[in-house]
Amino acid sequence: MNKLALDKKSSPSAKVASSSKKPHARNIVSRLKRTYPRAKIALTYSNPWELLVAVILSAQCTDKKVNEVTPALFKKYKTLEDYVGADPQEFEVLVRPTGFYRAKTKNILASARIVEEKFGGQVPRAMQDILTLRGIARKSANVILGNAYGVVDGIAVDTHVRRLAQRLGLSHEHDPVKIEKDLMALVPKKDWLNATYLLIDHGRAVCTARDPRCDRCPLNDICPSAFQFPRFKK
């Protein structure tokens, strides 16, 4: 993330008084909804298991690249049983373009066995259960549960969500779990799932890591970090 050289007195969280954070958060969500009315998950899948596979593959990889890999993968491995009986080396060949392919192969195939043996062949619907699968932490769990089942227990915090939460003064934390807790306290629960994709879309389009375009940001009049970057200090 682009360093803002912030201290406790000048941090975005300090600039946005705690008493006004909820209205601030709701205003942000409302504006982003108007800006990105089609914000949603970018991964392609046709069932909860395929979503889980795609989510594991997306670690340290773009959604675009994952979507290039999964059609051939899902064509070869159509059922959970196909994954349980998969040859790891053959599997690795297909997922290699996503990076860290050996670890991802181990996690996916191990999760397939767990889902078959402990959950009757169905991706679990409860947070405590899905977290027992290999390669699944809270961010991934929130993505899978929310999109596959409409079960919203939290807010998925990826690199874009973390960056924007800090810049917008919604959290001063760096740990994704703590950032999630801060966001859950500020954003209405009905918006938890959508908030992730609104922030991701905005992070990709405008509030980028190295050179944010504050001049064309719909939040620049309420963002405590607006225009505090090299581009605007020349």
C-alpha cells in the first residue's frame, strides 16, 4: 500500500470522529452503490464447490487469470469425486498459471476429501465448519458463504478493502480480521456482502495503491486522505 506517512494525530481514523463514523460509512456505501451499480464477485463458477476451488486459486492471483484457468479445470473435474480421485501432478498442470500451484493443489484436493468425509459431499454453510477446510481463512469463507449460500457472517477483507478502509478513515488497523471487525461495526449488515465488491471495484478503478485518482473520486469531499498523494503535491 502507498505509504501515507500518517501518525496517530493525522491518521484518517483520527480525522473522522468516532461518533460520526457510522454515517460516514453509510455515505461511502451509498455513493459507491451509485458509482458501481453492478459490483459483484468477478470469479466464474456454477456451484458452491466450484466457487471454493476458484477462491483458493485466486490467492495471490488475479480473478481474470483464475477465470482463464477454471473452464478447462471444471471441464475435466466435474464432480467432487473427481477431485477426491484426482492425480495431484495432473491437477498441478492445469492450475499452474495461477501461481503457488503445488500448495493450491494440496489445499483443493485435501478440502475435497474433507467435504466428502465430514460434510456429506456439500460445501458447509457454517463459518466454523468451512474454516476447517484447507486453504480457507475468514476472507475466503466470507466470499464463499455469501455468494454460494447468501450466508453473511462478515465482510471479506482483501488488499483493496484494507487499503480503502484505512484511507477512508474506517479503520486504522492492519490486521484483516481487525479491519473486518471495524467495518462490521460501521456498515449495515444488509450491505456487508456488497461492500466488499464496491470497495474492490473502487480500489481497482480509482483508489489504486500507488497512484490514486482523487481528482475523479466520488468520495473526495469526505475522504480524509484525499489529495494527500505525490500526484497532487507537485
